[in-house]
Amino acid sequence: MSRITWWRNRWNEPRSAEAIGRLGMLYHAYRFLDEARTSYRIAHELAPDDFRFVYYAAKLEKTAFAYEAAEALFRSAIAMKPGDAELWAELGDLYLMWNRREDAETHLGKARGGCSARRDGIGSPTMKPRPSWPISPRGGRRRADDECAFVRAANLGRYSSIP
């Protein structure tokens, strides 16, 4: 079966987790939060092993400032895929928004575990370029800060004037 046929079959299936999850993403983009929440829940019920829909639901709750719900959903997504640095970084960012600095530092540090961060002369965190980084649409390699933005957030306490 070709890839195109596989995608057509996947999208034409009315109770497809992929289709319902994409619908939830569309609702989320246009700020129909209740509809997006329902779509993500149904997509997760149809594909319980896929962490994406739990992650998207957590992002939705984070944008809606429902911190407790977002925390629970991020923890569920991390339980499904514990090695994903982006999940740890998002949870750390949630804690920063929630003004829980110690928790943020802990979780951003876990996200930073796979990041080969160093300091340049100015003191801003950067990453050494890796050959596996994808090419950006602007041409050339992506900036290191785009790939490892959570390093800046992890060092936020050292450079901010906020006590």
C-alpha cells in the first residue's frame, strides 16, 4: 500500500483518531476551547497509546490558564513518553507561568538533560550545532536557540531582576 493510499484511508475513516485530533487542533487554533477539549478527549479514547492528544489537551489547558488540569495532563503525557524533552520543557514552562520557580527549575533541568548547552562570551545559553538539525525554511541551519529554547528559560532566574 502506498503512503498516499494509507493517508487517504486514515482520513476517510469517520471515527479516526487522526481526523478528530486534527479537528481539535483546528478548534484550538480558533479558540473554540470546549470543542477542542472534546475532540482531544475523543481522539485519545480512539488512540489511547498516542500521547499527542494528551499533549495537545495539556497545551489547551495551559493556554486557558487551567494550571491544575494542564499539570495533570502533562504528567500523563510524560508517563506515556518519559524521554521527550519537549514535554518536560512544557511542564517547566507551565510552572514558570504558575510562579513555581523551584518546580520549573527541576523540570527544565530534566528537559535540558539531552541538550549540550554552553555559554558564549555574553552569558546567553546557546547550543553547539549538530549535523542532524533540520534545514530552516529561510535557508541554512536553524538557530541553536530555536532548538533548545528551554535552556534560556532554565537560566531565567540567574539573569532576571525578579527575586
